[in-house]
Amino acid sequence: MTNQTVKNKGTKNNLPLRLNIIFLTVFLAFSGLILRLGYVQIVNGEHYNKMLHASDTQTARIDSARGKIMDTNGTILADNKAELAIVYIRNLGISGAESLQIAKKLSRLITMDSDAMERVSDRDKREFYILNKYPDLRKAYNQYLSTEEQNNLEKKPSQAYKLLLSRVPEKNISHFSKRDMQVMAIMHEFNQASNLNPHIIKRGLTVSDKEYVNVVDHLDEFNGTIQTADVSSRVYTKNAPKYIGKIGDIPQEKIDNYLAAGYRRDDKVGISKLEQQYESYLRGIPMELTYNTKKGVPTGNPTIKEGKRGDDVRLTIDIRLQDKMNQILESNIKAAMSLPGNNLNNSAYAVALNPKTGAVLAIGGKKFENGKFTDATNEAINAQFAMGSAVKGATELTGFQHHAVPEHFRDMPIEYDESTGQRLFTSWEKGGLGALTPETALQFSSNVFMAKIVSNMAGITLTPAGGRYKANLPYATTPRFIQAVNNLRNGYNQFGLGVKTGIDLPTEGTGYNGGMPPQSGLIHQFAIGQYDTYTPLQMAQYISTIANGGYRMQTHFLESVHAPGSDPNQPGPTVYTYQPRVLNTLGNNKRDLERVQHGLYLVTHGTGGTGNVVLGAPGTQKYKIAAKTGTAQIDQNDLSLYNETLVSYAPYDNPQIAVSVVVPSVRSGRQNQQIALEVIKAYDDLYHYTDQKGQKK
């Protein structure tokens, strides 16, 4: 008993201490809570207050008009047709039955057109029938679905609704009034809308249209679900080049990127060419409609913040020159097709650049198919062709870089060892062109001179023997030969041949890289433009690089960007001006370039030059054209079939325009030269450089 008494007494003596500890703990906890509440209310009170009010509003957006696209003179190529529209703004609080009532009310104010009526689907009809007959959907489910089906699909409402619609008998959706069809057409558009993303129900309205006035007068009855908006349709001038591009729905593979940038799924965006390239400038700032919400559901009419039209893009092209180029291509295709043997020729391509800046002046491509011409401009940028002798300027300058160009060399046929399986290699004059310099080799378009250059690079010896050269060819696997091929291709790359020109388009072609030749003699074909292939755009950049003294300029359409101005006929304030960009410089000295430039001048102005007949004919010499012609055989089984090509610039002493031309699959004619001459003449008609007054700088 004594031990028991002592134990109980100790427990009783510890009780006040434990209570004190509990009281202290509770006191400290409440003190911490009070301090935390004070911190939240006083220090962060404003932040949380903003968050609270932010949850009381939701914002919808309506796109503004895109910026215009114009040529260098301000001629509009892509514009907007301003119009008014009726838009529907869905929110999550609207039930199907409520949507139907809104559609019925709206159908009394507007009339949907035949296109809208045709979009009414079988599903739309079934949904209209259900919502119209069963305002309480539970009755519809009980009518058409068994209890077991409803239980099984309780957690799958979309599947249950789909099954419900499928159970509607055909006889119930076969006879509707015109008014019902109008309501269904509106409901169809409602169903395309996503939450708080305005969807156009009807467009093409004006302020004086009765329908527009009716809707405006009844806006308060729609509790913010129906609004009017200023919208626009993209329109292109009749002669707008294909490289302007188009707008359309966001491509599915790019939807995530656009959503991350603030776009909506149903936004229209640039989907090709310049419309796509300059989307960030052309896109307008959307109009914002901010709604007060109750339990997350918008109520009443919104507060509207006006948007802003997109910036205008001014291009470097002159649409007058572009139109003239298209006419020139068509007339010369017709002329070529009329010549004997040219039954396979039905197309031609041309590119005109400012050689000093890389600015695109015009790009054209035409094809004659099924009795009419079609626009093939895209092929001037992306399609690849064997270019033939037109590349010889690049061959010589690359040879100069590797000290491989002879001062004098006699043009005679080159004979390969029969074991190589390769044929005789000659210039166009089979017996030879005689003694040549680098300049006259271009003037007369010597294949053999170019072969000598790359032979020196590759370690191929050409030994004179009875009016011919005997070629001692190394294996194509020797290090020196491989290095020579790489040096030649890298040299061409310096001019833009075989690499991208940098043009401001989503895509551009780079031609075809033939890789390492399997036989060493093929390097001779490489040197005369019959191994790798290139695009007409690359050829224009190549000749521009020679014309301007060795600077490869990035090709570009963009001249400047302008904010919308007060005068619709004049560009607004400048937002951005393109500055010409040098991609690389040639590894040649001034003397090398001058010699090649002089050779290109002799092509058109020297006696017997390959371009003398057309480009240097009496009456054309005032244009001071320097050029290099080309013919590339394209069928080993038909050596009379070739691509007719040309690169040129003018005037040779102050280059302002560079032109490349490709006329595929011909047997006769000089359409390459004729096209280039006519394009340069058209340029001079516009800018009068031959007058030595008011030259375009």
C-alpha cells in the first residue's frame, strides 16, 4: 500500500507542469497563426486581392486584320477586305438547351446562306431534334437508353450523348421546316466554337445591313454570347506572285507551337511563302472582350479593348518588272516550242536580283500544260537543274584560289584511256578552239580549259599527242583527287552554288550534290556544270557575287516593315528596315575577279563570244551586259537534248541587275539569251540606267 501511495502522489505533483507545457504550446501556435495572418493580410494583401479579382473576369479575343504586303513602290499585293461579322462566344455555363434557345432567337434576326445550310450534318439534325423535344435531357436518355446503358456510361458523358443521338429514328430527322434548318445552321456554327473563343456565325455585313442593325439592337438579350466584330478577309491582287503565299488553318503538326505563342486553334495564319515567313509582323493585335463572371460563368456584356491591324510588309520586288518577266517567259516558251525538235520544252525560269544588296527584283517560272500557262515560280527557287557552262566563272575563280589556272592553254580534245570506259572530252568545237587565256576561255566557253584547271588541282596530266591530249587519270580514291573534288565543290559553295542562298522563305532548294565521282575523269564534267545541279536562284546569287566584286549577299524579299498609317495609300511609320548581309567573301584577289569579269564581258562583246549574237547584237550593246551562256546535256542516250542556261548582269561597269535563266529540255534556239535581254531591257525601261541619269542605286 505504501509503495502505491507514493506513486500516485508523484503523478499528481507532475500534472501542473504538463498543463503549463500544453498551455505554452497552444499559446505559441496561436501566436504563430496570428503572425502569419497578419503577414498575409498586410504584406501580401494586395497580391491576393488582385488574384481574387482576377478570378472574377475572363477574357475572349477577336483577331484584328493582318498587315498588308506591298511591292517596293507601295503597290498592294495582299490586302484585307474589311467587313462586319456576327460572332458567338461560348462559355462552359451554357447548356445544350440554352444554346438552342440562343440559336432560335438569333435565327429571327439573321439568315444563313446556302453554304451554311449545306454544312448542316446528320448529327446536327439529330441534336436539334433531341434538344427541341427534350429540354430535360434526362427524359431523352430514359426514352432511348436502357438503365443498364446509362449506368455503364455514367462516367462517360460524351459517349452516352453520342449513343443517344444515334438512337434517334431516321423518320424523326427527315422533315424539317426552313426555319428549323436556319436554326440548325446556326447551331452547327455554335458547335465549332471553343470556350471563350469568338466564332464567326456570319460575315460580309456592313453597318447599313438590316441583319447587322437587328443584332446590334438586341445584343442585350444575349447576355454576352452574341457580339458584333470588325473582321476582314484576305484578298490578293490578280497578279500577286505565288511567293506571296496564302493564309489558312494552323497546320496540325505546328498547333502546339502556335498555342504556346498565344494563338487559338481556329486562328488563320500564314501557311506558305512570305505570308508564313513574316507571320509575326503581319498578325494583328486581337480585340479583347473582358467578361465579369459568376461562379466561373461570364455574365452580361463585356468590356471591349480595341485591337490593332498587323504591320505592313514592303518587299524589294517591283511588280511591274515581275509582270513583264512573266510575259517574257510565256512569249519565249511559245517561241521555243515552235522550233523543230523542241516538243519537250514547255517551261522556263528567270531570277533577277540586285547584285549589290541581294534584293529580289523579280522571280518567275512558267509552264505550258494542257493548253494553258501555269505559275511555276516555286521551281525557280526549289527545283534543280544541270546548268552546264554557265558555271565556268566559278570554275576559274576557284582555280585561281588554288593556283591552278594556266595563263595560256591550247584547246584540243582530251582522250581518256579506253579502260576507263569514258569517251573523248571536247569543247563545242570538236577540233579545238586554239590557244586561250582565262578571259578568252570564257569568251568561247572552252570545256578543255576548265578541264585543265581541275586537272591541275587533281593531279591529272594532259600530254599533247597528235592534236589531242592523252589524259593520265589517277584513281578516284587518291587523296589528291578527293581533295580536288572537295576544293572545287567548296569553291562553288562560296558563290552560293550547292548551298542555301538565305532567302527569306520557309523553304528553298539547294540542288543536288553528286558526291565523290566514281571515276576520276568525271571531275572534268563537274568543271563544266554537268555533275552537281543547282537552282535558278542559286545561279543568280552566283553571278551577283562576281558582279559586285566578290561578296555573296544574302538574297531577300523584305525591304521594310511599317506600322499601320493614317493614309491607307501610304506606308505608315517604319518599324524595321532590312540591312543587306554579306554571307561570305570570295578567296580571290581583285585581279582574279577583274579577269573573270572581263571574260564575261567578252562573251557578249567580243568577236565570236557565245552570247554575242543576241546580247551583243547592234542595238543591244547600250545595255552593257556581261554574261555566261550554258548548255547542259541531260540525256546520255540523246545528246542533242539539253538545258539552255545563262547568267548575266548589267551594266558591267556598275552592276544594278543580275539575271539567271533556265530553259529546260530544248534542242535548238537561244531563248536563254533572249529572256535575259528582254528582262534587262524591261528593267532599263523602268529605271533608265542606260541614260546615266537617275540610276537606281
